[in-house]
Amino acid sequence: MPLSKKLQEIADRISHSREKLLQAVSGLSDAQLNHKAEETAWSVSDVLNHVSLVDQANAKLTSNMLKRARASSLPPDPSPDASAIHSMDEIFGRMNLMAGAHEFRHATQIERMKSQPGFPE
């Protein structure tokens, strides 16, 4: 079954954000992954762990929401592309951490970390 237009947009956004994150860490050495600019700062590895934990929590949340919908016998949206949410900007405004926005933000954070003085070569 093909995805609705909106679900495909979400899947594409997640894929794009994941690719940006993977590109940001591709080829980094152990020293680079574990470097901390300050003792209390996060390393790239810490950021990746955080992203992973949030992904796991979002997967559990989504799974629980689907279980509740099924338990309540909620029918599928017969016309998801005609629903009240009309654009991806509105979706991401409501769900900051969902659908890749979180990974995109941390990929940008990692790029900034890599450009800081003292980051290992």
C-alpha cells in the first residue's frame, strides 16, 4: 500500500535528516567522536547517544498511540491528504522532535562542534 502524500513527505524528511546526521559523523575517529570542548560539554558520541534515545522513545510513543487507536477501534483516516493539517511546516511546528527535525538540529550541532578550535584533526 503506497503512503499518503503527507506520510511520504514525513518519510522523506526523516530520511533527509538521517542522511545529514550520518554525513556529519562519517569518517570521524574515536578521538573526534569522544572529544569534549569542555569537561561538562557533550561529545559527538554523547549527541549520537541522545539522538538514539529520543528515537527509541518516539518509536515507543508512536507504537503506544497506534495500540490505543486500535483498542478504541478508531478507523483509518479515509482521506489523510485532506485532513486538517495542510502543510509540513504546520506539522513540524507542532511536533518539533518528530519526523527528523530533532536529528537535523543535532547534525547541525555536530557540524558546529567539528569547526570549533581544538577539535581533533
